[in-house]
Amino acid sequence: MIQGVGVEIVEVKRFNLASKRWGAPFYKRLFTEQELEYCLGKRRPGPHLAARFAAKISFFKATGRRIPFQALGVGRDKKGKPFIDLQDESGDNLRTSLTISHTRETAMAVVLVENTSR
């Protein structure tokens, strides 16, 4: 049963400005080590980081829950498909679908959450 859908759009420029203003603590508060390793290895990390941030906000909107940003990761499977990696047991009955996209200017994500407990 579908529990919720969340959508978020992030301006990469605004995200980059915030990261310059707050530095490394900004990144460490919002992202897992795996996310940082992947994104900071890119030539332009801003769009990749903004897309993962959009995915997390989309998840919060879809579930109506707010958990620490560090407890929610965005990974990629072997084929490159993005997925939500929930780091605690609070999502045991949830199945999520995620799509992300970005350009140099904007990043967006859509999350569909299904409750599997029924």
C-alpha cells in the first residue's frame, strides 16, 4: 500500500553557497561517508550532493517523519539505480523507490514509499 510520495527540487547554486559558508561540518551533518566519497570524487560535486539532499527531503515528505540526515543514505546499485539506505530499524516495514536527476543548475528527487506491513 502506498504510504506517500515526496518531491524536492534544489538549486545547485544555493546549495553550493551554503556549503562554502559552513564548510566541512555542513557536509558531515547532511551526508554519510559513502555519499561524500562518491560525490566529492566527481568533477562537479555540487549537483550530485544537491540531488542526494533532495532525495532525503523527498523521503521526509513521503513518510511524514524527520530522522537525522546521517541515518538516511542514498546509494547506487550495480546498474547505477539510486536507492534509499535507511540506517536504522524505523523503516523495517517500508519499501522505497527513488529517482534523482540533476543539471548544473538544479537537482531533483522523487521518492515513493510503500508500507509492507499490511
